[in-house]
Amino acid sequence: MARAAAARISSGEHVLVDTGAFVALLNADDASHTAAVNWLAGCRAQLHTVEPVLTETAFFVPPSARAALADLAAGGTLTIHHPDPAGYKRMGAIVRKYLDLDPDWADACLVWLAEQTGIHRIATLDVRDFSTYRIHGRTKFLLEPLT
């Protein structure tokens, strides 16, 4: 699915993945590495993310782990979504709404993706922000435990 404008997805079999989850998964020195590996091993859901998450992850993981990230993206385990112009407009509104949290671009993009797909589950270590963000301004994210 190249565009999230496609049909809404049942959130029961799908999960969004944030940067921290990928960093923990790919960096053996990360404090949450074992928890992330165990979570992924038990996860039967299709994983979804956005390009800004991959970019952030590549910045934070050791260079030797970047190829594994590319393999995840290429291997069908992970669906990468891309906003259209209306999506970027919505992301701007999300950033303005949560200015007090100093939301990063990847977070705004994931909130947009949740709104487009209906996926409410998110694998993240950013519990504070994703406990505050709301899908369509009212629905809480369902956090996947990675700790």
C-alpha cells in the first residue's frame, strides 16, 4: 500500500511502529533491545510506518544496523506509507495543535497515518507523547509494551 488514502485497516491485525521501537530492535546496546526483540518475535500483526521514522532510525542506529532496517522495509514485514498533499496539510495542523510537546516530524506523520488507516496500536518507547496525542483529536493510541 503506497498511499494511506486506501481503505481503512482493521487495527486488530496491524500496528504502527515508531522510531524508538526500531532503534531498540536494531541496536543491541539499547536498554530496550531485549524487550523489542521479544515483542517482535511475538507480534503477528502487519507493521506500518512512515519514511520519517526510517530516516530517524537510520540516524540513531549504528551504521552496521542500517542495512537491517533497509531489509525490513524491503522484505514485506513493514508497510511504508507516504502522505499526499492533504496529508501534509493535516500534519501541519497536528504540529500546531501539539506545539507544547515539540512534536517531531515522524510523530506528526504517525498521528496522520493513524487517522488515515484507523490503526490505533503503536509500538513506541515515547509513552509520554503518544499517551497525549489523539487520533482525530479524541481517540487514544493503544501502546504496545516494549519495556
